[in-house]
Amino acid sequence: MIGVRKRIIAFLDESGRAPTYTVMPNPEIIKKDGAYNTEEGCLSLLGGSRPCKRYKSIKVKYQTLELQTCIKTYTGWTAQIIQHEVDHCDGVLI
């Protein structure tokens, strides 16, 4: 999105007991389940929300900041955030 070939996302993960900031270098969604249609806004675009397709559950392969490979399943709002940010890494705007 900014002309640099690096893939990294950061978000507030609210899926656990306490919200934590998560950084994912090289995220890759390797499984999706439960498609649904929704609307999202984006700070990269002017105007209101736009329709998009998301998945209720996703499995993500990524690296930690120590460059260890992890695979984790996310659901709900956190899954939607990850999908939105991975779209940006792929050059996709809603």
C-alpha cells in the first residue's frame, strides 16, 4: 500500500481475557469459514462504509517478532480486523 514490499499488520486482539496488541509479520490467511456480507469503513478511503465479504473464522499463519512461525485461529471481530488488514497487504481496498 505504501510502495514497500513488506507485509506486517498490527491490531488490538480482543479475543482473550485481556486485550493485547498483536504484531504479525508476514500474515497469511490459510483457512476461511463462515462467509458473510458486512460493511466496513477505512481510514485510507473518504466517505462512509462500503460492502465487503468476510469470514467468521480464519486460520492465520504468521511470524512472531522473533521470526518464529505460528498458526492461530481467530473468530468474530478480531478475525474481521485481520482480514481487513491482510487485504491492505495484498493491495486491496474495500
